[in-house]
Amino acid sequence: MEHEEMSLFPGLTRRDFLKTCGALAGLIGLSGPMAVPKVAEALEQLAKRPVVVWSLFQECLGCSVNLLQSRKPAPANLILQQISLNYHEAIMAPAGDQAEKSFSDTVDAGDFYYIVEGAIATTPKEAITIHGRTAADIVTETYRKAKATISIGSCACYGNIQAAAPNPTGAKGVGDFLRQDAGIADAKVINSPRCPGNADDTVAILLYVLVNGKIPELDDIGRPVFLFGETVHDNCERRGHFEAGEFVEVFGDEASDKRWCLYKVGCKGPVTYAPCPKTRWNGYNAWPVSAGGPCIGCSEPNFWDELTPFYQKAAGVRLPGDITPTQIGVGLGALTAVGIGAHLIGQAASGRMFKGAPVEGKEEEPDSEEGGN
């Protein structure tokens, strides 16, 4: 049998490498005859081992675990093999002064990408310190020297659970901290939320920066539009049941067995911007809705306070982020601030209104004991 040509990446044939490049080109929004060559060139740059510094602050390590244990796509593992991860305190061999030297030497050299996992403590800043320096000081200094900064996971993007009321450490996302507390008003941080951060998001963002030589277009809260430009609801496998007015009323009912829409038992998909139905988890095999649970909105700011209780319908919830004309219809932007109402605008714009889907404003009122936010 004739041996296939191998790529620069160990164990991957050139044929499989180009297939991978095609899939990634679609994920970052490239099309046309030059899409695959551009991605291939960018990935092959990884053979030169670009330098990455990865800080851990107020976090649970879930984002790191998700990337380090990813099974698919293969590029996640390949990138980990090919980048020079000069600093990641949870997995590096050195500790103490030796680890700090690796960090400072890399940052001083300046030619690196910065990934942050975990929230920044602000009151008091000393709530999180590493080698005698606060997270606030570390991220301020490092951001200024990095080629690009990515906040991975909702902790680094928004503060996440650490920022839940009463937020005793004043936890903030990296971008908010830099703009509000560090005096860098124009700080550009790429937010890659979800809890934990998804490995495919990280791979796609790094790839985008390498292909285009710049950070991607961001929405008004710093998320890449090519990943977070659509709601979970837009691509949900149960959306047809929503449109047909078919809902799970109580977990375990007959509608649950039929895999009907989970909106009435708390799914926040209509007000949550994330690619979960596309990239999924566990090697593309599953995501919360496919497993029978509702989306809780973990890619949204303040979801831990504003989208709770998790098993009650979303009502009157602020919908952050950009809304595209295809979702809201030209001239209807002023209506999008009303949480779930954004979906109605999408129905009207696409002609689906009154074709089986319930009118949100005409639904039955929740029972008084259901409570609210």
C-alpha cells in the first residue's frame, strides 16, 4: 500500500489535514477557493511554535481541563502539541521562582499570545495573588505586551459565579477590569465565554487571529461574532417544536419523552448567544439540550443572578449583544431590549409569526408561586 504524504503535524496525513482545514475554515467564516489554503498556512505556522502564556486566577480549572482533554477536533490536541505553552501553573513542571522566571522572561520578550482563565479580584485585589503579585497587577502588565488577549470561560469574561451577589471579592472579567479599573479605556479583549470555556472556541479564535493577523469582529460585550452571533435557539435541534407550540411542561412528562421544546421548564436558549448546538461537547457528541436539560445561559453576563431560577421561563430578561437585521428585521432594533421578545421579532422578520408558534405576550401568566427575577 502506498504511503500517504504526511502533514507537519505528527500522525496526521496531508489529506486529513486539509479536511480539518476545510472544517475550521467554515467555523471561522471563511469561504471560497482560498479558504482552505489560508487555514492550512495558519496552522502550519504552529509548527514554528508560537508562544502562549496562560494565567489562572479565580477559576475552577474547568476551561483548561476541557481543552487539555479534548478528543475532537484533532486540531485542539495538535495545537497543544505545537504551541510553546511557556506558562500554565497547573500543568508546568517548574514551580515557585522557576515558574515566575518562565512567566517574566516570556512577557518581557513580548512575542506571545495571552490567555486568561478566571476572574480578577478588585475588592480586595489581594484576594488572588500569585508569587506576591495580585491578579490585577499581573493582567494589567501582561495585557500591554501581548499580541492578543483571550479570556476563556465566563469567569474571565464576566466574573461568573465569583461575581454573584454579593460578590465579596469584587470579581470582574478581564476586559471590564482593564477598562474600568486599570485605566485602559480602549482595552480589546476577546471574550470566549461558556462555563467551562469550550476547546473548539479557543482553537477557532487562535486560528482566526493567525489567519487574519488581527482580532475578529466583536459584539458589544467582546464576543467574536463569528462564534457568538446567533442564539442557542437559532440552531437548536428542538426549535421546530417551539415553532409548533410543543413544550415540555414538567420534567418527565410525555413531552419530555418526545423531546419537545424545553422553554417552559427554563431553557434560556432564546436569550443566549453561543455556538453550543454547533460545536457541542465531548467530541461533538452532546450538549445540555440534547441530554434533556435546558440551556441556563452560561455564555451571558450575570446569568447566575439574572437568568435564575434556572428552571423557570425567561421573562423580562435583558438581551445583551448585537442583533443582526436577519434576526430582528430592519427598523425594529428599538424593540430588542425586551428579553424573549427578540424571538418574536425574529418570527415576524422571517414570516413564521402565527404559523403554529405561540405569541409570547399572549401566553398564560405564570402561577403566583412561580416567582420571578
